[in-house]
Amino acid sequence: MNEKKWLDDTIIYRGGYDVPKKKETEDCQLQFNKKTQALELSFKIASKGGGETHILVRMHEGDFPAILNEIGEAAIFRRDQMSEMNIELSSLRKNESSRRIKTKLKKLKLSNLKKSRNK
């Protein structure tokens, strides 16, 4: 087995049909198990009667394409968000630059107007 890696940005929620989801744990580990040839996601949640329930999710090779497809979708979504943010930032920079130019022109006009009045 490979060394388990902590998933720092993963949160496990628990909920039911009539019960809203509640945060259960952030202690989640991932590893590739060579013996089972599966990705294993493991975590613990509180048991109903006290104590802890250990949960292991095994994802075998047949599910890898679906997993990778979802990772690809997430990457595309993130890329599109970043692109939209860059467009917005560029627009804000242009607007700010335009405001600065207009302010400088106003100051220059006022300065020239004062000079012409003083003559």
C-alpha cells in the first residue's frame, strides 16, 4: 500500500431524508491500495450509540474514467471562472485608468483656467 495522503480541503457531511446535512469530519485520507488495486478514501464519523464508525470507500479502475471526467469538468469550470475574473479585473483596471485620466484632465483644465484668469 502507498502512504495515505490527508485531503485538507475535503469535508464529509452526514444527513438523511428528513435531517439537514451537517458537517461530520474533515479528517479524510486517500491512498492507492496496490493489493486491492483501488483508490481508497477513508474517514471516521461519530456513531449513533457513541464511539466512531470507520468508513472506507474503494474506487476501482472501472470508475476511474468517471472520476477523471468529473475532475476535468471541475478544472474547466475553474478555468472559466478565472477567465471571467480576469476579464472583470481588466475592465476594472481600464475603468480606473480612465477615471485617473479624466481626473488628471480636469485638474489640468482647472490649472490652465486659473493661469488664464491670472494673466
